[in-house]
Amino acid sequence: MKNKIVKSTLQLIVYGFFAKILSMVARIITNRLIQEEGMGIFSLISPFMIFLITISQLGLPTAIAKLVASDLKNRKRYFIAAFVFGLILNIVIMVALIYTAPFIATNIIKNEKTLLPLYGLALFCPLVFISGILKGYCVGLKKVEITAMSQISEEVFRILFIVAAGSFFIVKGSEYGALLAMLGICVGEIFQSLYLLVANGKFIKNNIKPLIKIGLNVKDYQLASILSISIPLTLSRLISSIAYFVEPIILTNILLVQNMTPDEIALNYGRLSAYAMPLLFLPGFFANAFATVLLPNMAHALSLNHYKRARKFFIYLTLASLVVGTFFALIFYTFPSELLNLFFGNDNGADYVKYLAFPFILFYIEAPINNALYALSLDKKAFINSVAGSIVRVVCLLLFIPSMGVLGVGISTSISVVVIVSFGLSDVLRHLFWNNK
């Protein structure tokens, strides 16, 4: 088993590395095609996109991963219940967003150029749910290499679409450039789901018939069990995404008072969120790989009361994520301009990278710690930690943006991560180590 876990982790890292490189290539191509103004507009809707991803997925992929890993016998019931429930929810979200997009663009984001990418976001919601639920099922079966390969497929077709359709969109204006970026992500999700369907052809074949033949029944299909995990998880992520969602709203209103124009705000915010942050998030594929392997293996070990094995999983994978994150932080701090020029062809945001490189080390262990909480069924603890981090984030935004401008956003993000990781680590140590020796 140990060799299998090591093999799965290495596969995830290797595939995740290629997927991340392809993602960076896609971002580089997009940045150079739609320029800073287009990326600035896209960046303004990015927090709203994270917010909608949280609602559209409703924590169902993580719930499925945990339940399937703990109870293989009922895996089909879990999948069917989550899929039908989530698909209905996403149809409602898509229709609602189409009708409210003009109001959101004009009155909330306060930039009418965000209207077109908001329409693209409506299409994105059901697509990201479908790919997410398929990945969650694969993780539960410990077929993590399939999920990593699907990300490569996602990025390849995203790049192909952006290159093929770029000239059609960019001549129409910056708002169409932002729409191109949004549609590129949608195309990537479509092909990621197709890959997961093909890779799990036998499973899909065996489940299409009961999915069509039998209606959704809460008792038979374990929907209550799924929601008992997914709802607390969703609330936790929702609080975080709300804090992220209000970020550009707070930024825009404060800087407008300081006599900056909407275009200037979008340009400066884009330098942080479209250049500096993607570079800092680059090692996230390592953290996600470790966290993805940790959840099903730790949940399975705990279901058998093998606490010693669960502790080993947590220690090894969290420390590995910390070591890798520290290595990348040193690189980012030393060569921020060189790396930005390499990836994006300019050094916009180099100062942001230098300021945030070391605080971001804790970000790289946030995913393993959170997945350990879910494996321990400490969903409420994760929710409380997220609320605390989000409150701190919003307060810091209000405190730092007036004096530090856009940099205050990065500082606020770092401080909130410190709070979430500190509380989460304390919970894991208390429940996994001290109370179950």
C-alpha cells in the first residue's frame, strides 16, 4: 500500500506539474492577446467566479470523495444523488445569472465592460460542477492519476481554443477579450469532463441506466449523508469566497474616492491578480497533489480506526508540501522580475511577488490541513476557521487598502491564511494526535 500511495503522489505531482505549466502557457497567451485592460476586466469578475464555483459545486466533489473512499459498497448511490441534485441546482444558477448579469456589472462591480464575461460565467457554472463531481468520484476510488490527466486535457484544449478564436474576439474590444478568457476556461472544462467520462467508460456505462430509470430518492440514494458533509464544507468555502468577492468592490470604492478611474483600478488590480498572484499560486499544484492523496487515504484509515497510519499520512504529506512551498518562496523572492518576464513578457507585479513570497509559504499547507479536517469529519471546525479568516481578511482590506492600495489586498490575503492555517493545524493536532494516541 505504501508503494501505491507514493506512486499516486508522484504521478499527481508530475501530471500536476505539466498541467500547471500548460495553465501558465494558457494564461501567458491570453495575457498577451487581450493585454492588461482585458485581463483587468477579467480579474474584476474572478472573485465572483470563485463565489459561483463554491455555490455550483456545493462541496459535492469533496463529499463524494470522502464517502466513496469510506463506503465503496454504496458508491453508485452517492454519485447519482450528488449528480442529479447538483445538475438541477446549476441550471437554476445559470438562468439566474443570465438575468442578473446587467445589474451585477453596473451596480455591484461598477464596470459595464464586465457584462459579457459574466454571461460566459453563466455557462461555466454547470460545466465546472460536472467535471468536479467526476473528479470527486475518481479521488474516492483512489484513481487520482485520472484527475491529474484530465487537467492536462483541460489546459490543452483551452490553449487551442484561445489561439484559434483569439483574433475574432480581440479586435472587438477589451470586454470581448475578457469574454475570450472566460470561454477558454469553459472549453477546458468541457474537454476535462469528456476525458473523465472516457477514462471511466465502464463506470458511466453501468450508471447511465439507473440514472435514467430510477428517480432521485433521498432515502435510497443517501442524499442526506452527502449534504451533511457538503453543506458545512460549502458554508466554509462560501464565507471565504464572499470575502474574495467583496475584495474588488471594497478596492474599487476606496480608490474611486481617491480619484482613481475605473480603468486605472482595473489595470492596477490586474497586475496583482493576473501577474503576481498566478506566479505565487504556481506551487499550488504540489499542495493540491498532496491534499488529494491525503483525503481518501486518511479517511479510509480512520474508518478502520487506524489512527497511527492516518497520522503518518498527515505528517508526511503536510511536511512535503511545506518543504516544496519554502523552496518556491525562496525562488520567488530572489527572482521576481526574471520569472514574471519569463512567463508574461513583463515584470508587472514584481514588487507584489517580493512582498508576498514568504507569507505565502503557509498557503501551501492550507489544502492538506483542510482535507485532514474533512477526513476527521471536523467540517464545523473548518467552517469556523474559514469564518475567522474571512472576517480578518475583510477587516484588513478596509485597514490596508486606503494607505497601501492594491498591495493591501495581497497583505490581507496573507494574514487571513495565517489565521486559517493556525486554527486548522491546532484542530488536527488536538483530534488526531492528542485525543487518539
